[in-house]
Amino acid sequence: MSWTRPRDGQPDGAAADLQARVVVLEIVSMTALALAMDTSENADVEHARGIATLIQEAVRHRCDELGMPAEAQRGASSYADELLSTALTSLFPNSSDGQH
């Protein structure tokens, strides 16, 4: 990991590195979702919903395990919902609610 000096208004090297890693993790997670959720015309929407539900439950469970404060738990759940919503909308673009 390389450390860079921050420019005016730019995050420091550690923060920039963290941002870069988050971007990569988001892309990897979206790709994994795309592979796990059938994107063909014969997609199993219930399977996709089941994956989304499992992810949401896992986020809540992990937040509880870590003893995260309620506000942080809400933030994590909201972020998971946002990623899932974006994935479902991009995977199933023909539906109005992001799900076939």
C-alpha cells in the first residue's frame, strides 16, 4: 500500500486507500450478486429475493455480533438495502420496482 500526501480538499493517503478498497468491494459484491441472481429472461425472482433476504439478515446479525450502536446498524442496513436495490434494478430493468 502506498501512502500519498493529501492535496487540498483530498482525503489523506489512508482514507484514499480505504475509499479505493470500498469501491473494489462494491464492484466485487455487485458482480457476485449478478452471478448468484439469474439475469436471463427465465430468471427465478424468488431465488433473487431469497438471496437479498439472506444478505439483509446477515448484515443485521453481524451488526448485533459486533455490538454496533443502533445508528450504525441502521446505516449498515440502509447501505445493504441500497446495494441490493441497485443490483435488482440493474439485473431486472423491465420491472418498475426492481423485481420481476
